[in-house]
Amino acid sequence: MSGAGISTSCGLPDFRSDKNSFWEKNKPVHFSDFKDSKESRVKSWENNIAIQQKIKGTESSNMHKCVNKLLKINKKNFHITQNIDGLHKIEDGNADQVLELHGNIFNAYCLNCGQAFETENFFNLNVKTTGDSICPSCKNGYVKVGTISFGQKLKTSVINSAKKASENCDYFIVMGSSLKVSPANSMLTIAKNNGAEVIILNKDPTPFDSEASIIINGDLEKIYNEIR
Ligand SMILES: [Zn+2]
């Protein structure tokens, strides 16, 4: 299971320890505001486009690539991630193994009919020209980027798959997560309760360190270089 730490090692700013105030300038819009106001919808879209621009210039880390190798080696390996940046690269054939708890920034969906759109296309063709994000398909719902906003419910199907993967694993490896956000941290508890060994690779100590058999504190890329 990965968190922001696996991506900050490639230069992406972290929401919680943001030195360059990127997130300050692109303050997240609450889900209820998105539904209630046109201005909030446009703001939310602009934020997501700014984040996407930032991600576009960022390369996946060696740790990301290492995880993908593990997915390829064994179809029973899963990657649960809290990240929306897509740097974990869903590749051909591994889509079922990558469980994005907080969604993904590259796809957008209509909140009413579920129609999917590519984020940047939708922004250029609809939000920019109409000043809102009304669905061109059902003309009745708002199209929202696929990342989970504050106040928005997580996708039940993804949560259930993540729970199942956690229940069945032999090793639960945490990479770059402070384990302060639920339900991500509850996956560790599920794994532990079902007999898994817990390994934590993170910059700082976490509230779940007492559950782990192995803890390595450090930058993820440095850890990768040591253990590869
Ligand atoms: Zn629609």
C-alpha cells in the first residue's frame, strides 16, 4: 500500500507537508460546494488541471517501477494506493491489481449518469467554453474529476477489493504513508488480524509501528537503492 511518500520522492508536492505552497494556491474544493455552486465547480476543475500539469512533468520513481514488477510476477499481488497522481502507472493487464482508494485525476465522470470523460479534453471542450461542467450526455448532471473530494464518499467496490486483498495477503508492505488517513490505515489492521507480516517503509515513524515486523525510516528512493 502506497501513500504520498512514494510520489514525493519524484518531486510531487505532498498535501500535508507542502513547502512550495502549491496546495495553498490550489485549495481543494469540498464536495458539497462542488454540487452547490458553479464557481466552486470551475475552481475545482482549474485545481485539477493545475495538479495534472504538475504530474505531467514528473517521472515514476524506481519504487513505483519495483511495485509494478511485483504485480507482473504474481497476479495475486495487489497495489493499494492513496495517490491520485497515476504515477504508479496502470499498465496493460494490471488494472485489476491497482486499487486507487482516492480515485484518479486523469478521468472524469458525470455524477448523474456515470458517463466517463478524459479530464483535459473535458476541461478544454466544456468547462472553458461553457463556464460550467454540465454533462453533455445526460444534460442533467455535473461532470467531476475522478479524484475523491473532501466530503465525497469513497467507491465501495474499490474499498471492498482493498479489504479482500488485505485479508488474503501474507505480507502487507506500507510505502510512503503516514498511516494517518482512514480507511487506508484500517487495511493494515485487517491484514495484521488475518496473520500478515507488516512491513513499513516511510520517512517518519507512524502510529502503527508497533504492528510491524520490519520498519525502515527514510526516503523511499534511498530505501529502494538499499534493498533492490
Ligand atoms: Zn451525465
